Amino acid sequence: MEFKANVPSGPIEQKWTKHKFDMKLVNPANKRKYTVIVVGSGLAGASASASLAELGYNVKCFCYQDTPRRAHSIAAQGGINAAKNYQNDGDSVFRLFYDTVKGGDFRAREANVYRLAEVSVNIIDQCVAQGVPFAREYGGMLSNRSFGGAQVSRTFYARGQTGQQLLLGAYQALMRQVGLGAVQMFTRHEMLELAVINGRARGIVTRDMVTGAIESHVADAVVLATGGYGTVFYLATYAKGANGTAIWRAYKKGAAFANPCFTQIHPTCIPVTGEHQSKLTLMSESLRNDGRIWVPKKKGDTRPPSQIPEDERDYYLERKYPSYGNLSPRDISSRAAKEVCDEGRGVGPTGLGVYLDFSDAIQRLGQDTIRERYGNLFDMYERITAEDPYKVPMRIFPATHYTMGGLWVDYNLMSTIPGLFVLGEANFSDHGANRLGASALMQGLADGYFVIPYTIGNYFAATEFEKVGTDHAAFKEAEIWVAARIKKLLGINGTRSVDSFHRELGDIMWNYCGMARNERGLKTALQKIPALREQFWKNLRVLETNEEINQSLEKAGRVADFLELGELMCLDALERRESCGAHFREEFQTEEGEARRDDENFCHVAAWEYTGDAKTPLRHVEPLEFEYLPLQTRSYK
Amino acid sequence: MAATTGKTINLRLHVWRQKNRVAQGRFVDYEARDISTDMSFLEMLDVLNERLIARGEEPIAFDHDCREGICGQCGIVINGHPHGPRGATTTCQLHMRSFQDGDELTLEPLRANAFPVLKDLVVDRGAFDRIIAAGGFISAPTGNAPEANAILVPKPDAELAMDAAACIGCGACVAACPNGSAMLFVAAKISHLGLLPQGQPERIRRALSMVAKMDEEGFGTCTNHGECEAACPKEIRLEFIARMNRDYLKAALFSKPERKAVSAAP
């Protein structure tokens, strides 16, 4: 397997500009001869579909929900970063690049990150032009707020629902193209297989989730924008339908999977209330602008927070990391929360919680200002917990939220399968070992609006395409495989539901491959997961048939894939014998309990190649070089 | 102070079951026993479904995704109220502490002429997408945008536009309306975009095309009941319908029929 990053030569600030000139173009009149399939309709998928259709390509877009506007990008709350420096506080493209590389603990490809920072300014322009209702100052200009891992105020936001508003901008642009006939939209359709013909991605096979029909779709290129795989943990902040099936299929067809163990745990989520818990709810990082995180200084202190005096409170983030305080990056904040709870100082009925306290901010700014900034987030908290965060501190605990890992892509966002492009959270490229807040929205839109429209043209112009129809053997074989697998899942007739297997897998992953990992635990997981998988294929119960809406069947296929993907994550975590970003190996930590990188041996991307079911995949490496940022220990003190 | 109360309740449910789009549906009774009041409504349905699967009975199909009140995919009519008894709350954000031991709940899909039932509690809201495709956008092809701060938006306008933009497209308004009208949904989008400077060039065209599409899709007309506002989980206000009516009237009275362009570029 070849790993050519295809990074252009030259100084980093000119690479993308130079590349845009060097890349081949497709003549405007020729664009209509090409068909692109986009799987996923979130920020990356919708922006890509709209932009490619505007250029003149034929686009087919697929999503599993009832409309493209449901994509989980919608749930992102806090904001989107861009290096506009509107606040005159020292921001620049280089600083955003620097913060992101450092925030990723030096495990991302420099050139990709620089480009991300470079186009960030264009993203804000595009969103404003679409009518995204960003917050404004009295003079009519855009407002900003601060976010984790940065000392400048570069985050643009729309109340506590920035993701929703950005997605609606992209969705509306997508719908305009649908109305014009330039995009064919397939809702309630799930991609279940990738078709590779003569080494190139030439289409997909989907299941119509209403009728059960298995269909082939041909294209000249396939774009996967299917989001992250964090629901392998069952409990996560993701949508219930979020899954890794599309990228897993691609992996099995030859797309290398990079850094699968780099999964982000977000520090501020509402804690679990019981066995019935179906998902975890995020409380935006933007709250940490004004909220202060603390636990009692004394172990086992169960007094109500109002009765714990100031000098008996441990504002542990402010104590440990004075420069960043409550806005320390997510991996550091999550581990710090775990640490104090492991010490027995956690709060709430389960002892797995810390306080996010707004009393100081409310006193300083008044309740009205706090309501204006965070209104809907406070309401959401109150609905779920029946506690009023205007009166008592919020209780929060870390939860799985994002996956920095994903399919390997080069500088053109193409995977190791020619013609298969991967955008947004589904790819691995820009965030290294830890993603900073407000950067996921940025990456999804950067990839969709400003990168793929150029790089896909280059691929088309440089490639001779043989004419292929849905009757090609590759499609027929894929359809047969998909149908057979569905039949198998429906035919096991065991006693356990899909959810019961999913929960059990989630427990294994959280306990052994969660916030803190060690060799023994990972090896235990690597035994438990195959055993659970065997049970799954022996004892699964999925009722009814394929030829109608069958939500258990939908879930079963996804969990079957998770039972393999989880194993790869544990293997990756085991092989990466260092701690970096969100990947914390207890054996590799500093005296102060911080992550200890091993740049000599692990300053690389681990890209896994599938070699067959029940066979150990091959671990390839793409070495990472840092020309513009000296490798340094990441400190937020 | 603690949110977990350890309290459980028993409920009787009457749930609409329908095999597929063309099949006859009917209500089926279920007992939901030992339900923790800390559970969300959908978690209660998950628990019920697990029990049904264990008994070899087909689980109840219902739409959901984010389970945090923002995607708009969920939507069950509970005792006649879309999204249930608690105002400004989506079905997924409703928790069982809103109910009492012994309550009887009738669960129905978001029924409307324009929202065919696909199965059980799942409906087809594709009409909403088609309305947006007809005009719920600002034509701003990628790459064309001016510098963001070149467009000044007065803060009050930005806040009001944000209030309207908060619509999640769930369709509760349609289900609540005795006429099955989509006015609140359409008004929210028309207001959001019409309040911003960026939305001005297409303001007239947008109002006409979205309303025309709404009628074409089979939604009813608005006769000012206000049930939509009461049912809306995002508190979209009736004033947006008034705003839309003004735009539409202006559009209908003053716009000239559009000349077909010789070369249509997307």
C-alpha cells in the first residue's frame, strides 16, 4: 500500500495557492459529463454536494435520515473558528495553524492544517453570504468568543446552536441545487457497500430504508462525508443513527484507516442517570468561557454545593493550568476530571461528576447576559436533569464526542483508493491526536466548500474513465453480498437484541479503550471483543423482514461493523506506545500525570491496511515532519 | 438536589401501529411498567421495545436521531399534543417525570395530509424539503462571498432572524394545526432570510415560490388558530406569520411576472 501525502513543495503559506494553479481543471462544458456520489449530508457532505453541483457536476447525495438537515453537525453548539482577527488580539492564519497543530499534540500533517487555517476566513464569508444568523455586536459586525486551547477570541457563533445554523446554510444551498435538478437527493438511504472497479471507486450499493430495496449507483468518484465512529462506545454525544459503516466498507475495500484510537472525550457532558441511558448530551465548551469547574477539596464531601465555602473548593483546572484555566483543551480537561473523580472527590449521585459553576459570572454579568449567551443550553440542561443551572452549578462528566481518527487521505483528501475522497470527521487529517473546540465545523466546511471542488477536478482531468453500468460484475457482486448479509442478520433468530450487544461493546470500549488505556486492559479488550462478536453472530435476534422499515435491522448492520472497528481501535491503542493528545497510555506519562509523547518512535500516522476478516491488519506509518513548528512538549500551564 | 430520584411509574400506552404506507393501521395497547422517572420518553420506548423483542413481537418504529432537541427528526403526538404535554420541548427531550403513575398515553404519528404515515409512528416530511428547495435559501454560490464584515446587520435584526432561524423543521406545527397548514414553518424561514440584508435581493421571489409550493404539497390554509405556536418546541412566534403575510401581500401586489432568462445558469 502506498502512502503518498502529495503535499506540494514550497513555503507552507504558498502551497495551497500554488497547488490550485498546478492542479488540472475540468472545462466548464465538460463538468456535466461527470457524476459524483456524496454519502452523508452534514456540513462536509452538504457543502460538497452544493459546491460540486454549482460547478456543473452531476451529484447524487445520500443520507440515512428523513431529510439532509438532520445530520449530526446540527448538534454542534459553541461555534466555528476562523483567523479573521476581528478582535485585534493577535490572531492570524499562522496562529490558528500553530494552535491547531499544538492542540493536536503534533500528530497531524502540517500542510493540511495550514490550509485549514488559511481557508477558515473564506468559510465565514460564505456562511454570512448564505444568511447564517451569526451573533452581532451593536455596530452590526460579527461577534466573537473564546474557545478551548486558544488565547485569542476567534470563534464565531449563533447563540448555542452554531452547528444547526451552519448546517442550514449548507442544506439550503444543497436544496437549491436539488430544486434546479443538479443534485439528486436520496433520503432514508444507507450505503452498505463500495464498488471498486479496476482499482478505482466507481459507485456504491445502498439500501432503501423504507422498501428494503438494494440498489447500485454508478459514479466517477465517491465522496464519503459520513461523520465519526464514536458510537462504537454506545454512550456518546452522537446521534443514535451515527455509525462507521460507510468508512468500514471502504476500509475493507482498500482504504487505509488512520489512527483509529484517537477518539475525543469531551469534558463537559451531562452525567449518566441510569441503566436506561441511551446517549449523552453535550454541554458546549463555550460554557467554559464563563463557568468555573470545581470539586470539593475533601474526599467524599456530599454537602450541597451552596454549603461548600470557597476555600474548600478545588478549582482544579485553574490550579493546574493557570494560563488556560477552564479553557484548557479537551483531552487535558477530561483526564483532570477523571483524576479527581478517581480520587473520590466527584459529585452527584454516582460520584462521577464535577461542577461547572456560573455563580461568579451571573454575579458579574447579570442573569440576562448569561441567558443571552447560553439560553438554550441552560434550558436543555434543566429539561434533562430537572435542575436549574441559574441557581445551582451544572454537573458534568466527560463523554465520547468526536473521532480524530478516520480514513487516511492525502493532501487532496483522496484515500488510498483512487477516486474515493473522504471529508470532514470521517477522515483523519487535520486534528492530530486531539481536536480543539470550534474546529470541527471549520474542517467540515473547509473540506466541502474549498478543497474538494478543486481536488476532485484534478482527479477527473487526470483520469481516463471506462464506461461502467450497474450491470458490471463489481456491482452485482456487491449487491449479492449486501443481500446475503441482511439475510444472515435476519436469520440468526437468537435471543438477544441489537442494543444489548451494542451496550456490552460500549462498556468494553469505555473501560479498556477510554480516557486512560494500558497494555493489560487493551489486551483484555482484544479478547473480549472477538468473543462478543462470536456471540453476536450466534445469538442475535432481529425480527420481521427486510422489505419494510426495520430499525433493528438497520442497527444490526452498524453494530456488526462496530464489533470489528472496536477491535482495530484497541489494536491501534496497543501499538501506539506513547501518550499523545486524547490517547493516554498510563505507562507513558510524566511525573505530573501529563501525556508523554515519544517523538523518536511515534511521530507518525498509523495507517492500517485490511488483510481479511479475523486476520491481523498491517500497520503502515506515514512519518510526520514538523518544519514550521518545533516539536515541543504541549503545556497549558 | 440530586436528579436521580429512583422513582418508577407504570403507564398504559395506546400506540398507533401501521405496517407500511398502504396498510391499515390501528391502536394497540401496551403496559409500560417500572419506568424510571429520570428516563426520557424515547428511552421509555426503547425499554418497551426491548421487552417486545424479548417476547418475539415487532418493536414500535419511531423517528429520532440526535435525542437532544435540535435535529427535528423525532415527533410523536402524545395525548393529542405533538411532542407531548411540556411546552417548548421536543419528544426526545421530554422526560418521564412529566407523567404520573397510572397515566394512559395515546401515541400517534404527526398526522397531516401532506405527511403520509410510513410505518407506526414514522411519517414522510419530504414536503418540507421541497418547500425549501423552492425558495428557502439565499442564492450564494460558493466562492462569491464578500468579506463577512462588509455586510452589517443591526443587532436587533440579527437576534430576530436567529429567533426565526431556530426552527428545526419537525412538523409539529403542521400536526397541531386543525387545517394541517405549514404556515409557521414557511414563515420562520421567510422571516429568517427576509430580516437579513443578504436575503433582500430574493425576498419577493422567495415568498411567492415558497407559498406556492406549500399549497402544491397539500398543506392547509391558515385561519389563525395559533395551535402551531403552542406546539412549537422552539417557540417560533405567530408574529413571523404576520411578517410573512406582509411580504407575500407586497409580493403578490407589486411584483412583475419574471421574464424567462434566455440562458439559465444554476
